[in-house]
Amino acid sequence: QVQLVESGGGLVRAGGSLRLSCAASGSTFSFAFMSWYRQAPGKQRELVATISSGGNTNYADSVKGRFTISRVNAKNSVYLQMDSLKPEDTAVYYCNGKRTLPWSEYWGQGTQVTVSS
């Protein structure tokens, strides 16, 4: 059974940095896309950043220039370096992996990031 496990969340002051990690276990395949999503209280889950197996990246406008997504394909892992954090970045961050052919999608359990002002 495929599992995604996040780590690295916590409490940080505005302007600080955090690095999130996500490692997959139990898979015999590589994810075509790995992403980070977040969900703040009372809001819908939103896409933060995506990286393809080839290294192509996309970011939400709200995090461009502050967050960097990366991955290590051999480890089926993905990372999110978050710099210049703002209180509005406070949310539960979820790791997501998508496989194609056949299509399947997996989620981690989430890790809390809290940015104080």
C-alpha cells in the first residue's frame, strides 16, 4: 500500500523559513507529478506547487519567489522550501502524488504550518 508521509511543519515567525519533506513508501512506481497543497481553516484546499518527474515546476501566484519545490526521483520524495513566510501561509500542508497510466492519486496526512505575526 502506497503511503506519503510529510514532515517538517511547525511554528515560525513571519519572515522565517521552513522546509517540508514528503517521502513515499510501498510504491513500485515513480509519481509523474508530485505536489504540495494547503488548506487554511474555513477555506478550500489549494494547490501550492507542482513538480513533474522531469523537473518542470508550477507555483501558485501567492508563493512565487518565496517557495521552492524539488524532488528526488530515486527516493520518490518531494520537498518544499518555504522562505519569507507570511501569516497567511498558515495552513495544513498536504503532499500529493499522481501516477499516470493508469491514473491514481495519493495524499499524505498533512503537516501543520503556523506563521505568527
